[in-house]
Amino acid sequence: MIRYLIVIPLFLIICSLAPTAALSADLEEVRKQGVLRHLGVPYANFITGQGDGLSVELMQMFAFHLGVRYEYVQSDWDQIIDDLVGHRVTLNNGNPVKGEKVVVRGDLIATGMTIIPWRQQIIDFSIPTFPTQVWLVSPANSPLRPISPSSLAEDIAATRKLLQQQRLLSKRNTCLDPDLYPFAHDNFTTIYFSGSLNEMVPALLQGAADITLLDVPDALVGLTSWPGRIKILGPLSEEQEMGVAFRKSSPQLKNAFNEFYLDLRKSGAYRALIKKYYPDVFYYYADFF
Amino acid sequence: MKVSSPSPVQNISHQRSYVLAILSLLILMSILLGMNYYAQKQAQLRTIERIQSDVDAEATRFAMLIDRLQSELHQLAASQEVNAYFRNKALGMSMEYGLRASLNNITYLFDRQLKQFPFGGTSIFEHISIFDCSGELLASMPEPQNQSVQRSKVSCQEILPNQSFSNNGILHLQAPVMSDNKRVATMHAEIPYTRIHNHLATRISSGSHSIILHNNLVADPPLDNTPPEFLNLTTRQLGNKEPLLLSVKDPLLIQIMELWRIDHPLLFKSSINGFSMTLLRIESAGDIYDKTAPITILVVMILFSSVIVIFSFRLIHSASRNAALNHYIHELSDSADALREKNQEMNLIIEGAKIGTWAWDVSTGKLQVNNTWSQMLGYKSDELPPHVTTWEERLHPDEVSHVFTAVNDHLAGKSSIYITDHRLRHASGDWIWVRAVGQVFSRDQYGNPVQVKGIHLEITELKNSLLQTEQAQREADSVIANFLDSLLVVDCNLIIRRINKATCALLNYQEKELLGRHVSFLFSDPQTYVSSCFNIPIGNDSPNESDLRNIEMTLQCANGNLLPVSVNLARLKDQHGKTIGIVAGAKDVSALKNALVKTERQHQFIERIFNIVPGGLLVMDADYSILHHNDTYGLLINDWCQTYQIDKESLHRLIQQKMSELLPNHKSGHFSIHSTTSEFFIEFHAAKERTKHHNNWVIYLHDVTSKLQAESVHRLHSTVLEQTTEAVVVSDKKGRFRYVNKAFTSLSGYSLSEIIGRPVSLLKTGTYQKSFYVDLTKTLKSGNVWSGSMAYRHKNHSLFETDTSISPIRNDSGEIICYVSLWRDVSHERILQRQLLQAQKLEAVGQLAAGIAHELNTPIQYIQNNMSFIQDSFTLIHPLINRLQQLRARPVSISDSTWQAQLAKEIVAADLDFIYKEIPKSIIESMQGIGHVVRIVSAMKELSHPGQIDKLPTDFNRLIDNATIVTRNEWKYVATLTTDLDPDLPPVVCDSGTWGQILLNLIVNSAQAIEATHRADGALGNIHIMTRTQGQTLILTIRDDGIGIADKHLDRIFEPFFTTKEVGKGTGQGLSIVYDLVVNKHQGQITCDSTAGQGCSFTLKVPLA
């Protein structure tokens, strides 16, 4: 009898705690914990590494909107999804596979992450927050000539021809991985870069490869940081979009962000943020904004 | 007292002063008026100059501002953003893919430029844009509101003067954009003149109005219908700096006058340098250019001044007349008062002096007298008849004639006043003496006297006194003349008034020769002395009687003989006690004087003897009381008291006490006296003077403190000299030993008797060059101290080394009289130092041994290979040689085919052609290898040779070559060693072994410093060795780009055992030994210049000889 008196309350307590554990770090949990943990990697002007950036300011505003404290958690491109979902995630034939458990370090990812199919299989993305595209970039003194623009499909085809026999600088687990695109099997040599995305242009200029993939935000930063030293050869992908990533188990948090984001756009504050960090993007993707 | 009024003469002088003052006032006012006019004109000119200067300054600022804006536009055109766009475009980038971003960067650049507010709250640029060569607008900020400006009329081919133009109040600036030396675009900026003007307006005085002409068009302010006449006017007439007064008929001027409300515009002009612009300033001429104002002020001032002068003149004239009138009135009043006072005074005098007055009417004989006259004769006033006969009847009969004569002479006008003394009969019958004084007061028209007035003053008592005095005088003259001793009388001026016969006889003068002379004439004594003796106070002060008695003086006779006399003086006084002269009586004392003089001379002689004794001489009685002492004793006492701070009484007491203790037993000796601060010594010699009346001591004292102290110091010096461990040598100017101490005899082996008087060269070693001794002698003769190391030869012919210091000794006149040498035996230290040096050198060479062995191994290897080849070759040709030897032993015909075939076969077998070709090469290579080995070994030998004391002329560059060879293995893997050796370097007098060690240390240090940098790329460092000469100095620089030396270590690198190298890499002795060798052994300098991480440079400076 006494044994039941002990076991039953214990069972009830465990049952009451179970839903909470399942919804860990969803909206209510974030509010309960009083902190929004922002996973990010210093990249272009999304996260400058100096305490600011488009994503940083956006998440700070979102945390303020939620009424919680903002906390930045730095990760890297190889494990940022692991840090969000709490599992080691690997790709198997282009499909993500959850592996061993790891510590969940953040509640969302906002770092200029491109929405690509395999990522969507394991994490949810918000409404697209930023347009992007993968461009092919070479040093200014490269013999390769930029394409003459016509239609996007013809531009991509013309750019793919430039890949022939070249050493292409790429980065795994990012949108700059050639395996994600149709040109993956063209005649070029892939050199996977071990440094950060921000270091790809300097590596290219130091001769680490003949050409490199860059997404539009990074290319725009590169044109500003290395004026006259690099040239954009052409596009290698359709237009893409970036968004804020959430655990599949955080739909409320995602919805809360989507609502917040739409309001922000309506108010014009988001446009001001974009103009602050990526003023050129309006000229390229006027429709998006 | 009355204040006297100015006289008429004074009034005239005052009037002159007034006139002068008025004239001065006129001149002053004229000057002031002139100055005022001049100042007015100058003020106008300065105002114009100031405005022109302001306009010029404004134009300069304007030009500077436009120049700056133009410069900023050029900077924009050359900016990285603009350049990047055209480069990207040239690379073929498209707007869709990247080029748009580059263009946007230009836009942002323009935006940033516009947001810079260096000129206040707004950007000075209105608009910045960039057009390509087709005139297409590429970027613009602010963005254009209409599409009409999308194309510019300016293309790249157009050449723009000054790259600026004006339009509608806007200054347009342009700058070419260049890319790859081609003009690819044009930068364009628009700046409203008004904005420039507003910016500069803060520096322009308020109320000024400016116009800017650009290319002869009015650019600012915006005026409608700019008439060309105005422009022609300004360009034609404003060719100089003079301001221009514009015509009011000018239409533009009318517009300007209406705009700025200016009545008489005055135009100033200044060109804006570098641009086709002109700045015009319009000022109101009425404010600064009124020519009539100074003249108007001048006329008003003159009129005002004239009125003031006329008014002043009239005022002064009236004042002068009033002053003269007042003066006259005052004079009359004063005269009346004076007369009244005079009468009162006269009556008072007459009555007070009991003067009888009389008035005689000559024509009637009536005589009016006063009461005093009647009373003087013993009558009442009315008892005597008022007639002149009253006076005539009472005249003394003896005086009637001369009285009447005097009266008649006066009445006849022969004398101005009548004065005579005569007697009148008194009522009592006695005769009284009167003094009569009269004068004619009026005469008739013929000159006859009418009225005579006068006075009679009774002088009976005076007359009686005179008679008595004359009698006394006669009696005194008789006494003086007949006095037996010398007697003379002088007056208060010391003039001889009486002198008796005895004196005249004594001096052999006549009385008349002496009377009237100064009394000093009689004496041979100085006049001052005589005068002082006779200078008795004239007043009632009584002199000391002793001063008037027995005064010793010397009379001088007419024949020159001197007579000592004793003079007594007495004062002569009148009845009032006043001194009127001196009576002097003189007595001949020549005999007595002679005796006294002789006695005095003897006394002085004794005193001189007493005082010239060079010490204190004193006489003490039996109780040791000091009876007498000489001056020297007094001086000694004073000197001792001051020197040893002891009071005089105590010193006397101490001396008396010492004498009382010592004299009973000792007649000579010395004793000491202790003061509070020190002790001093007195030597004494005493003798007893025995007479009938007393037994006195005569004692001689003198100070022997210095003498005793000197003896003590001398004994100490002698002891020090004899017992010091350093050899002390005194030699004379001829170089002969005059003194040596014990240390010298033990050091040199010579005894004192053997060395004194012998030449110093006895100890010469013969190892020094002549120049060494020449330099030493030169140094000493110039009066300087020579110091250095020197070796000498022992009596047993062995050498000993010393640190020697030789000093010249001079006498009081500065002449060198001898030389003092101090020798410190350092033989043992030198041996140890050389051993240490050699050990360190061998250690350094030993450390290099492995490397040197490696260096030797390479040539020896190929020498060995070549030798093996030669050996093999000999084996191959050996059969051929045997064949030839057989031929010599058994000659065969050269045409023997068999022999020829065998010979040919053996030649082929020996491969003779190959051997013939290769052996010489092998030999040459071997010789080269041997030469390399020889060079290394030779360098080793030279560098590791034991150090020499003597420095020899050395090929310093060769030393460096040797050092680089020996250390090659140390640096060749880490550095490239280059040398820049002075080809004209003269032979350096040095110790080559020592220098080899220095070079080894420094080169190895450099190699290790480069090795310590651990260059990741494997690049070699650099060691650079350079020699140069500067005058008589060799400069050696060894520089490396190694790890360098931290600042905190730089001050310690030359300290022994200080090292920053890893354990086992260095002992810390290398640089300290280098320092010792360079600085101490070669009298050189060594400096180190280093920056941590960048390398190190050692600079060594040593004398060439």
C-alpha cells in the first residue's frame, strides 16, 4: 500500500513533465526559460562576428518581441544543425540521417542559411527572409570572361561551361556544396575549403583554387571588401531563399517568428535592416522586397 | 609782511609771455588742424585698403575653397569604388551579376561625400554625378528627379578649361575619371554659389555686398538681365586695385542699388586665382569716401580757433592794464607807510642815542635845537637863545679854527657832509667832547646855503678811554722791548706785532725785518706745527695751561743756525676778555735737547733690535709676570688666539704657567698648549738677567707647530713610500734614478746603491719600438701623465710586466724638475690573462672544429677521388710503360708491324686518350681542393695563433676573410655572408690573433642570432661585414638580420657571463671578451644597435695605428 502511495504520485509527476520535455524550447519553453538562444556562424553581413549583423539584429528584435533575453550561441557550419536538433546529422545519398545525440545548444538558426531540400527534411524554415543565388567567382586576373546575361537558364548554362577543367573552391554542408546542384558532375575539380565562408575570397586570391562558389550576400560583401580583385562570372543556381531554421518540434516558435517577421516587413523596419546590411540586394532582387 | 605787487617791468615781461603763449597756441592749433586733416585722409585710405585687403582675402578663400572642392572631386574620381566599377566593367562583369553592386558602391560613396558637413550644417555639394564617355549618367546623388539629366552634354573628348563653369547661380565642377590611363568617365559636381557665399559670409564684414563673375558673367547673386555694358565696364576699368566709383546711370548698378539700397556704390575687385572668376565687393562710397568731410572739419576748426585766440588776446590786454594800475596804487600807499615808519624810527634813534639835533638857518643865524642838545650842555630847553652864536660861544678855543674851517668848507660845497670832533663848554664849566655831523639841506638859486641841519653826539667818555689806552700801549711797548729773554707778540692771525731786542739779537734780525711776518718765519718747525702751537682759542675757552708751557720748538737764525727753545705762551686779552693776541717767551734749550735726542736714538735702536727678533721676546720677573715684551710677541699672541680660538688672557696665563713649570729646570725646549679645537707647540729659549735690584728672565718664544707637523707628515710619507707594494721611482730630467723604494729593489733585483744615478734605460727590454718611447717622452714633456702597460728587464735578465704611471713634477715656476713613476707588477696577471684569452680562443676554434672538419672533408673527398682515378690510370698505363721500357732495353724497328700492333693494342687497352684528357683535369681539381684546404688550415693557424703583446701592421681585410672561411660552416646553412671591405684600407696596427678572436665571436654570434629566428620558409638570413676608414680610425660593422637583442638586454650584453642564448649555446663570455679586447687592448669603441626581432649591428672603431 505504501509502495502505491509512493509510485502513483511519482508517475503523475513524470506524466505532467513529459509534455514539457517534448516541447522543450518551443515558444512556451523559451518564454519560461526567459532566453532565446540564437545559433549562428559569422558569415557575410548576417553575423559580422563583431556583435552585430542582419541576423543578430533581427533575432534581438524577435527576443524583445517575445519578452525574453537574447543570447547568441556561436556554432559552425558542420554542426550548427546538430546543435539545433540535438543529433549528429549526416547525409546519406543526399538525405539527412540522425545519428548520436548531442546537446541542444540553441532554439533557432539565423545566419543566412539557404533553404535547401535536405535541410527541410530535418528542420523547419520560416517564411523566406532573404533571397540568394549561387554565383561563380574568379580572381580579377583569371582568363575566364564573365558571361553575357540573357535568361537565367541560359546564364546558368553559360556559367557551367566556365567550370570546365577548373579547380572549384567549395564548402561542405553549406549551400556552396556542388553536390546540391546539377553541375555537380561537370568536368571540374572540387576543393573543399576548411575555413569559414568569410575566408573563401581571400583563399581564392591566394591561389587556393581557380574559381569559387559564393552566394549572393557573400559575393556582394566580397565586391566591397576586395574591389577590383574578384569578378563575378555568372550564376550557377536558380534564385534561392534563406530563412530562419527551427526544430521540427518548435512550430509555435516558428509561427511566432513568422508573425513577427510579417509585421516587421509591413512596418518597413525590416527593409531598413536590409538597407543597412545589404543595400545592393534591392537592385538584384527587387521583387523579393 | 606785505606782498609786493609786480612791477611794470614784470608786467611787460608777462605780456610778452602772453604773446608767446598765444603764438604757441596758434602754432599748436595749426599743427593739430593739419594732423587732423592728415589723419582723416589716412583713415579713409586705410579703410579703402582694408576693404581691398578683405576682398583679396575673400577671393583667396574662395579660390582655396573651390580648389579644395575640385580636389575632392578628383579624389572621388580616383577613388577605389569608382576605379573598381570600371575595372569590373572592363573584366566583363554585367550589371545583373555584380557590376550593379560596384555602381552602387559609387552611389554610396557620393552619399557619404554629401553627408560630410565640413562647411557647417549642410553639404556644400548640391549634386554629384558620374557620366560615362557616351554621356550616360551612371550614378548620381541625390538621384535625379527627371530623366532629362540622364544624359550629359559633356563627353570624354571635350576638354574643359579649369573643368568648371557657371550656370544659373550654380558652379559646375568636373573631373575626369581615368582607368588604365584612359579617360572613361566624367565626375560632375554642382555647388550653388550662394552656398559658397554663405560659407564665406561668416568671414565677411556685415553690410558688405559681393558679386561673383564667372567667365565675365554674373554668377552670384542672381540678377535679372545682366547688361553686357556692366561687364565691359568692370573688365575694362577695373584693371587695377583702385576702387571704382560707379556711374549711377549704369542699369545693373541701378538694380544693385535697389537690391542692396546703396546710394553711391564703390566697387572693389579681386581675381580668384586659378579660376575664371572675379570677386566684386560693393560698398557704400558715402560711408568711406567723403572727400569734403576733412576740409569741412578743417574750416570749422580754424574758425573756432580764431575766435578763441581773439578773445584770449583781449582778455590778456585788459588784465595787463588792471595790473599796472593796481601796482601804482600799491606803490603810493607803501611809500606813505614807509615814510611814517622812518620818522618814528628816527625819533626813536635820536632819543635813544641821546643825540642832540640842530637846524641852522644860515641867512638869519637862527638855530633850532632839541631838548637833548640843551640837556647835553647842562641847560634846560628854553635856557639857551635860539641863535648860532650859542654854539659858537661855547666852542673850545683850541678847536675854533679847524671847526670853522670844516663848516665853511662844507657850506662852500667842498665836502658832501661836515663831520668833526670838538669840545663845548658845559653849564658846569667843564668841557665835553661832541661829534658834530651836519649837512646843507637847501640852497638858494645862487648856491648859497639856506638851511643846514645836523646832530651833536657827546663822546667825552670815548675820548678819555682812547687817551688811557694810548698810555698803556706805550708802557707795554717799553716792557717788551727791554725784556731780557726772547719775547714776541703776535696777533690773532699769528702775525708778529712786537718783538723784543733780545730776540732780534738772538736771531740776528732787525726788528723791522720781523714785524708783520708770520710767526712761523722765526721757526724751522713746519708752519702747520707752529700754527698749531700758537693756535690758542680766540673765544673765552680757556686752553689747557700745560699746552701753553714748555713747547719744544726750534728757532732759525738769520744765518741758518737752529736754536732749540722751550716756548711758553700767554694770551693777550682786551677789556672784554677777548683774545687779541699771544705773547710768546722762548728759552734756549739746545744743550738739553741734544742730550735727549741722543738718549732717544739709543732707545729706538734697542727697540728695533727687540722687535726684529723673529719670535716673541719677553721679560719676566722672578714671579714670572711679564714685564716687557716685543711687538712680535704681541703679534704671535694675536695670531695664536685667532688660529686656535683661545682668548688672550687665558693664553698669557697658560704661557706664564708653563714658564713657571719649565724655567727652573730647563733653559730651552718646547711645550704644547691645548685649545678647545686643537693643540699647538711653542719652543722657548730663556736667559736670566741678574742685577743688583732684580733677577729677571729674558725668554724667546716661537711657534713650532707647523715644523713638528711637517716632520710628522714627512715621517709618514717616508714610511708609506718605503712600505708600499708598488715600486716608486723618481728620475731626473736626464733619465737617471734619483730615488727608488724597497718595492722597486725587490721587483727589479737591483739594490739602492746599484741603481741610484744609473740611467732608467738600464731596465729597457728592447721589445718596444722607438715610436713607443717617442710618444712616451712627448707625453711627459708636454706635462701630461703617461700611463699604460710596460715591461722591464730584471737584473737577472728576465722580463716583468707592470702597469706604469709616470707623472712630471714641476717646481714653483712650473718647470719640470723630475718624474715620478709608479710600477705595479702585473706579470702574473698578464700570464693569466693570456692563458685565459688563448683558452677562450681555442674554445671558440674548438667549437668550430666540427664545421671546419666538414669544410675540409669536401675538398679532401674529391682530392681522394681524383687521386684514386690517377692511381687507376697509372695501373692502366703501366703495361704501356713497360712496353716502352722494353723498347729502350731491346730496340726494335719502328716499322716492326708486330710491335706496332701490340703497342696499338696496349694503347687501346689503357684508354690512353681518355687518361690523357682526364688526368690533367683531376690534377687541377685536386690542386684546387688542396688550395681550399690550405686556405682553411692557414686561416685556422692565423686565428688560433697565441696572442702577441706587440701590435703589428696587419691586412685587416685578410683577417676578415680568414674569419669567414673558418666560420663558414656556422653560417652557410642559415645566412648569406657578404662583405664590403674597403679596398684602400691601410695596414692596421693590431694584434691579429686578438682580432681573429673578435671576428670569430661576432660572426658566430650573428649566425646563431639568425638561426634563432627559426624562419619558417627556410629563407637564409644575411650577415654583412663592412670596413671603412674615417681619418685615422678603422670602422668595422658586422650586421645581421637575426633575432636581435631586446632593449632591456642591450645595456648588459658586454657583461661577463651574461647571455640570452639557450643553455649550452653560449657561456656569456664572448661579447665581454670582445669588449675587453676592443676597448682596453686596442683603445677602441664598440657599440651595438639592435631592435628585437629585426637584427643587430655591431660597430667597432679602433685607431689605425
